[in-house]
Amino acid sequence: MAQTRWPGAESWYTRGLRHAGEDQRRGGGLTLGLAVVARHRRDHDAAERHLGRALALFDGIGDATGVARVLNETGRLERARGHLQEASVLHQQAIARLGADTGDPRIEILIRLDLGRLFLDWGRIPDAEDQSRRAEERAILANLPRELAQAYLALGQVRAQCADESGFIFFENAIALCRGREPMPRLEAESYLEYADFRDGLGEHDEAQAYLLRAREILEALGTIPC
């Protein structure tokens, strides 16, 4: 999936399902993976079918986190279909389903970042910033550098939408985290790409070009040839 090799990803998830047996939690996770692949392939009907099966599996064992993940992915699907209101409701239902769950905080952060991106697409800038801030706070409390970098990147995108020069600090923070003790080169490249868009939007074309070149260097080192 990270290499966007969707047929291969679908094959591995399908093979995994054949070995899941009666393990509903594992089966739900694999079926959810198939839904994600189908969405990326723009096969929305197949994605919807996989999501229905995954929801039944997680709901059948009372797995609130699993249900929340399915609701969030269903929100992503509705966003891909252009149904922003429906997507918003689904993301918020996913957060509500987590409730006081003390499991992996990454799930809540993921959902809030998805909801923030949706609000940004929708032009609801204050709401987008609110969700990104909540994700930032959760990542700091849980000491999750990757998720914190993603939250800073989201906040930078909010500032970019407003053409607010102060947004540079969020991109700088994201890049610094990506270059920390546990390097995250793919996310670093994504941060440079977004930073380039931000600088270009401010009319700083030379700086934007420099960040694009840096992103290209990282992606080439990873064996990914950028377009």
C-alpha cells in the first residue's frame, strides 16, 4: 500500500483473510484493508461492500476501536464521492464511538486529522484548525512524534489556506520531527512538498523550488521516482 501497488495489496489482504479463520478482529482488519485499497482504486461500490463486512465483524465482538476505524474509512469514502456533510457525520460518529476508550491514541489522532482535512476542503477553516489542534494536543500527551508531525503539517495547511505567513513554523516543526532520532523520510518528503506549496502561494518561488528539489532527493533515495 505504501508503494501504491494496489493489485499487490489486494492480493495480500485476500490471502490473509483465507488464514484469519474465526478471528473476527483480524478478519475485520484485513477486510478494512481491502476497503482502503478499493477506495484508492476508485472502486467505491467494492469499498462500500468491504466496509459493510468489516463493520459487521467488529460490531459482532463489541470492538469499539474497530468500529470507529470502519466509520472513519467510510467517511473517507464519502469524501471521495464528494459527500462532505455525510463524511463529516461519519468522522464525528467515529470519534464518539471511541468514547473513553483507553486504547491506541493514534486512532483518535487519525480520525481528527481526517476530519480536519475534510473541513479544510469544505472551507470551514476554524473547524479545521480546531481538529488539528486537538490532534496536536493528543500527540503531545501520548508522546507520538509521527502523529505530532502530521498534526503540524495539518496546521501548516490551514495557515496556507489563509495565506498566513506564520504558517512556516508548523512546516519547520514537522520537518524537524521527521529528522529526529527516528527518521521518517517519506513524511519528511511530504512535508517539503506541502511547504513548497505554502511558499509558492506566498510568491516565494525560489524557496518553493528548493523545497521541491529536497523532496525529490528524499523520494529518489527511497526508490520512489516522483512525478
